[in-house]
Amino acid sequence: MIVAIDGPAGAGKSTVARELARRLGYQLVDTGAMYRTVAFESLRADIDLKDEEAVAEIAENLKFEFRFVDGENITFCNGEALQDEIRTAEVSRASSIISAHPKVRQVLVRQQRRVGRERSSVLEGRDIGTVVFPDAEVKVFITASSRVRARRRVEQMEEQGEEADFEEVLSEMVARDKRDSEREIAPLVKAEDALEIDSSDRDVDDILDELQDAISEQQDG
């Protein structure tokens, strides 16, 4: 069973995907973390983020694993656990840049398919239901207003000890939405057969209940 969850940054898809995987006992494949990891490793290697070939080579040499450790889904890259270091504002900006490279996306899509089919999985990202797993049994598109998403991002950054300006975060988020939705390769769009959920004013448990119902219907069908 593949559950594909897509949506823009800050919509709450990471929280929903994590809790849904916990409820179901599924593997949680954080595709956004994969792009962030490639960005992080590129920065760490002092690679020019606009050099598509060099970044793709970095991506090719990474092996990903996802494991729940003490209830938290951890990204392992070449055996190294990566957490807060791939969640900084710098890595977020770098991730948006490198994710526009077709060759980088090709490499990571192959890896996402490999990891996702190892067992029943929940995958979240921006093109899971349209590109990575267009045949996923359940597809979901989670969204929220830009101001709600920016507020969530500011709270997350402050929890990590980073200073954050709301208007700056909002402006950057709107710009990223534009880039992601207008790029030629795998743009951020809702799959035609995806269940759309606006998380702006909804409780996470309420969303999870709706998704579990949808998954049960698919299994029964």
C-alpha cells in the first residue's frame, strides 16, 4: 500500500504523514528530507547549487533509510542520522534551488520508488501522487493559507532556536510556491484523483481519521 501525500511547504503534510504512518505501522518516507539532505551535502561539500551535474552526482552517492527512533522518524544518509541540520532556513533555500534540476529529481525519484516499495509506506512531498507514484492506492493533497503556513514555519524555526521574521518568511514562502508550481519538471499540482484537505482550521486527529477512512475504503474495495 502506498499513501502519497503532497502539498506546499507549511501545509502540515509532514505532521499528518508522520502520525498516519505511526497509526498504521507503515514506513514513513520523507521525500522533502531527501532533497534537504542533498542540499545539505552540497553545501557541506561547497558545491555550486546551480551546477546540476555536480549536485546530481552528490545525490547519486547517497543511500537513504528512514527509521522511527523513540517515536521520531529519522533520516539516515549513508548511515548518518540527520535531524535539525537539514531543517535550517539556509538548507530550505538551497533545497528549493536544487530540486529544480531535472537530473537531481531523476536520481531521487528512483531512490524514492526503491525505498517506498520495500513495504507499505506513507510518502510526503510535492510530486508523489503525480510523478513518483502516480499509481498510489491513496493520494492526498494538503494545503493551507499562505499566512497560516508562514506562521507555522516561524514557530518551527523559533523552536529550533533560529530568529525568524514573519513577513520575510511569508514572502519567501510565496516565492517558493510560485517557483514550485511553475517549474517545468514535476510542478507542485494536485493529482486529479487526490483527496484535497485544507488544514488551515482543522485538527490533526480529525484529518487522520478522514485519511484512515479513505485507506480502509481502498483496502475493502
